[in-house]
Amino acid sequence: MTQSRPMTRDDVLYAFAVEDAADRGTLMRYLATYPQYADDLVDLARELARTESDEPLSNADSQRVNAAVARFRASSKKREPMSFAAQAFNLAAERLQLPNLVLVSFRERRVQLESVPLRFLERLAASLESTVDQLRAFLAQPALASAGRQSKSRVKPVVAAKVPFEKVLHDAGLESERVRALIERGE
């Protein structure tokens, strides 16, 4: 048997707002179940029932809308494409026939972008089902500290410095010929 937490005001209002039929019967059911939110439910029901008007927004309403849109845009810019999830990098390591350590360095943005050949960036972007521009924007961000290392470390981990692509390849144990091919031809 699992105990569920009580619904918060926001949970109740959201549930009411997404009801298929937000009619009088639905409102009465919610008022009976959540009497502590009666005023908020009635206000929301009125707002949902309100028809569009040609009245312009007040300055206060306009500022609230603009602030909400700005917050949305800011949060959407911070999100990385799904193609940059850890699983995508693991698949890319298989596709490119490289050790996972190389792709972990890319995922944690520890590779100096300017040291990576364009041809390799194109191949990596394709294997991540992304574009070169998205990949460049992702790699240009500051390096990340690995969540796995943070949870296992006895001392506070620090963010790694970015290193040249060639060093990442050597540290991953690749043979010299393969490193040279990746650096010179991106293959």
C-alpha cells in the first residue's frame, strides 16, 4: 500500500484546468473535495469560462505576461537537445568505434573545441543525430564535473580543464596510428 501526498493548491488547480469538462458539475465536485481551495477554484473556473475580449491587457498584466515569456525562453535555451543525453553518447561511441572515455569527455565538455577536426565534428554530430552547430554550441559551454565522480569522491571534485582532442585520444588508450587518423582526417 502506498501513501500519496496530499495535493497542493497548484496540483488541484492544474487538475481542474485540464479536466475535459470544466463545467458546473466538475466545479462542484472539486469544491466538495477541496474546500480549502474554494476561492481559487472559483476564480480559475471564471477565468477559464471567460471569453476573449478586445480589451488590451493592463500594464500589470502585460508585464506579467512578458516576464513569463522571458522565463520560458531563458529556460528553453538552457536545455540541451535530447541527442546530448548520456545514452546518445554511449551509442555514438559504438558507432564511431571509440572508447567510451572519449565520448564521456565530449559529454562533459572537457575537449577543446578548436582542437577537434571539422570532419570528426560532422561524424560525431551525425551519430548524435544533431547538427554541427548544435554540437559546437554544446561543446563551447563550460566543462562539467561528472555526476558519477562527484558521488564517489571523498573530496569535492573540481571541474576539469578543457584539454586538446589529441590528449583525450591518447588518454583513452588509442593506438598512435588511429590518433593520427582522427586528428588529420577526422576518421
